[in-house]
Amino acid sequence: MSAVFDRKAALELVDNDEELLNILLETFLETEFSPEHLEELISSGKKSEAASYTHRVKGAGRQLAMQALASSGQELEDVLREKKSGDIKALTQVFYSDYLNALETIKKELSD
């Protein structure tokens, strides 16, 4: 099992429908996350929108068994929603790194 993408777990989430999983993975590739946009939302005092922006990508990752992305996204979202304290800049960097790793892994997955 990979923390970046667990194909077996993802298949189980879609009742072992390979075609559906591939469609969802292709759709994930179109999901954009920009740390600059997140920073703009935060600096404009729009923490709720920033949390929703993070939630969208985190949720997509969770539904596709991308544990690292889901986990770092949850951490960032919790801080943005002020459920706990943390370094938003550092958490954003980790989340963005996990997002890029997920993209790269999915691109390889789809090219095999």
C-alpha cells in the first residue's frame, strides 16, 4: 500500500469498477490546487473559503485512497477552520507537496 495512492483500496471504494476508477483518476488530474490562491484567500480574511478550497482537494484525495493528501489536507483544513492551531504556511507546503506527488503518481498509473 502506498500512502500516495492505494489502488486496491480505491478499487474497493468503487466496487472494483476499473473503468469508473480511471474516470475518477482522470478527473482528479483536472483538480487544481494553487498555494498562491490559498494565500490570497487567507490574506483577504477569507479563511472559510480557504478551508473549502482545501476541503475540495482533500476530499477528492480521500475518495481515491490518497492517504497522505487526505491527511495533510485535513490538518490544513482544521487549522483554517480554527479547530486547532498550526502553521498555515508550513501545512500548505506539505499539502501542496502531497498534491504534486498524487498528481505524478496518478499520471504514471494512467499511463501504465
